[in-house]
Amino acid sequence: MGDNIFNYILEITGLDNRIHSDANGNPVPHVEFREANYFITLCEAVDSLLLIDIRKFEKLSEEANNDRYCECAIIRAIEDNEPLVEIFRLSIEDTPKGCPEAGIYMGFFETRTRQFERLTDYDLSRFSAYDPDLPFLQLASYAYDKGFKISVDEELTHWVNDLKSYDPSSVEEVEWDYQVSITRNSFSSPALQETTNYHYPWLQEAFIHLLGTDIRKVGKQIAEGSNNRSWIEDASLSERGAKKIVEIIAVKDHISGEADTQPGIYLKLYTSIENIEGESGIGLAQLGNYDQDAKYLLVANYYDGFNKLLQHPGYLSLLLVLNAEQALRQQSAKQGPYQLQITWISSQNLNEDINYPQQQVAQITYSSLDEALFSLKELDERLFDEKQALHLRYPIYVKQADIIDISNKSVVVSKFQVRQENDQSPAAMYLRVNEEHASEKMLKSLRALVVETTQARLQQSSTTGEKTSQQFSSQDDPKQIHRSPRKRIPPEDKGLGL
């Protein structure tokens, strides 16, 4: 699910020296691993590559012997499978004349360092062996001084430290915040482990991907009975920084350490149901054992011992809904480059027999910005007010409506209400405009939208005798349109961040 949003893949192969038994429990000196990492942007793929301790690319390094030896790493463009970046080694024997110097390098296929800098907007000039006309860049050097030594370039060390101190609020571009990780073991090659990581900017897309995992492959016994060539050892969704949010687990008995659970396949939550539903916009009430305090949601039961699975009806229904919505989005995405995303929140104090998810996200695609702006205007402003929504007997109200440029996933215009006056903003309706998209034509369209909305409000107040609420006052003056220069879309602005 969602694989088509990725543009680059980072492939890493090598030996994992931390594992001392294969999938059958037999001792082995190491396990071969293959890792595929999917990214939307090239810079994210390169950053992920550089975060690997460069010394793990050398067999003689203690870091490789005690952990993982990375034999090969390469970044490809998914569209044409063309290689773009690789890590390679030059031993002292490979360069007897010392030119180029022995060490570990990042190589650029059919391009030079200067062209790579232009492509990524990186500045590599502070690396000690920097030469803009070479098709490679040295990251570490080899030397024999009372034994074999690897000297990592100081600039790479600074670069890695900056990446490790990643602060989402300081990043301008749309970057990944969530990772779906699937680890598989092979029946034909028991000493081989394959891991695939998908890096998403938004929680909703990542969670949909995890929910679409083929649970018939979760666990060796089930997968073997279904004649699969591999079985899933781990399937999880994590925040950037490796903090788990939810994972899919197989429970057979209490020896597994999962307390108060009957045998079956579960979603194990590391956050509250309220958080995961509210931030992803995906309701889980159909799953087994659903309760606001639950940490394990049932998606399938075992039968015939532990050889077969019976998927929970609520899980099947959830998959049908998600697949249908995805198909509609893909079909609509072909029609145009803009999307109106509406984040709905469940109103409080409703009749208890009305069961709505805490939060829902609706997405509609348009062929032009004007069409999206027209729909934004048509959203009755009373629906942004919870009290008004309750008065009109609506079970949900709008938290925020965003027009999104699909090509780069950036917010163009946002419409929202500030309900209580604060130090930064008076209580009112607002339009916030991203300056990256603020063309003269667009501002004229917004001005017309503001004028038309104001006239409609005045007409309504004259016919009903009602006063225009102060909450709309800031929107009546085009000067009050708020602009945001940010390229990055913070998860909280989308209703998708934990």
C-alpha cells in the first residue's frame, strides 16, 4: 500500500554478526542480510546512508566484526532503476601508488561531485579530499600505524551528528517522520534475513501500509502451511528515532510474554487508542477487544492448532474500506494536482448511540487550484465551530481544511478557526497562505472568496436579524490573510502527528 509514492531505494547487503542461529535454531557464524529502504527524496536516502557507521563497510573493522558488516550499499532511482550513489572501498593493495588514497568512498555514477552537489543542494567542500571534478568523495582513509586503522573524515562526523540531532520543526522540506519496517526470513535460505523499510512523512499513509501487511505470513508455522517462500518475523510502525507506535505480533501462549491475550494475531499498541485513531484518522472500533484502554487489538484467530488463520470480520471490513478509499484517491489523483484535505473531529455531548471515530480525514482531488478554492469556500463556516455544529445536529465539526499541492505534498492554503482569543491570534476564522504558492492570480481568487463570503454573511444577518459573529471578522479584511513560508508540513497541522 502506498509504494507508488516512493522515488528512491537504498539497498544494503552484508553479514549480521549479532545473530548466532538461523531460522531453524541451528548455530551459524553469521546471517546474511538484505535491506531495502524506500524514500521520497534523494537527500533522505543519502542521509540514511551516511548515518550508517562508515567503518562497518570494512571487514577488518571492529565495528563490523561486533555488529554488521555492510558489503554493499547503493541508491537507485525507482523509475528507471538507474544507480545514483554507492559506497565502495579501495584497499592499500588496490592503490599501490597512493593515488587515489586507500579508504572508503561515496561514488557518483556517470556524474561528478559538482553535479551531485547541484542535484542534492549539498555542500561537500569541507571534506578533506574534496575535488568537485572527481566522480567520488573519500569518507574515510586507511593507514597502518601499529596495526590497521580507519580514519573517518571530520566533516562526515559533524554531518552525522547533525543528522542524529534531527529536529522536525527546523526542517523546511517535507521529510519522513514514520517508518514501516517488515523483516522476513527465507525458508529456502535459512541463513538469510530480508528487511524492507518504508519512510513516510505522514502517519496515516504509514499506518495504512502496516494494516495492509499479509498476516498469513506472520509467523513461521502459518507461512509454511500456506506454501509461502518466506515468513514475517517483524512488522512494525515507528516514529523517526525508532520509537515504536504499533506492531503486528503473533501470540501462541503466555510464554511469549504478552499478558492477558488469547492465541491470535494482534495489533500491539505502544500509544493509546485515542492517539493512534486521532492522529492517523483511522478508526479501529471494528477490531476485536476494542476498548479505549486496550493495548492488543485482535485481527485474526488461530484454528486447526496453529496452522491456519481466521481473520476477524472487523479487520476484513477495515481493509475493504481502506482499499476502496485508496483506489478512489489514486483514480482522483490522475485528474489534477490539488487536493482538499478536511480534518473532522467528533462533536462532544452527542447521543451515545451515535458512534463516530474521534477524528476523520477526507481527501478530494481537483484539476485546478480555483476548483479547490471554490470547494473550500463552500465549506460552511459554522461547521468549523463545535457549538454551532451541535446546534445544527452535526455529529462532527471541521478542525481544519487544507488545500495541498500533490506534487510536493505542501500546504497551499489552510482554513481554520481560532476559538478562543490568545496572545497570538484573536478568536476568528482564518485563511493561512503558503508564500511559496502566493501568486498574483491566487491572491485575487482569495480576495474574491473573502468578499463573496462577507457579502453572504451580511445578507444572512439582514434577513435573519442575527449579528455577524466576531469570530469571522479577521477574514473580512484581505490584509488579515496569514501567510506561512514553511515548505515542511508539520504533522500536527495535518492532524497526523503523535
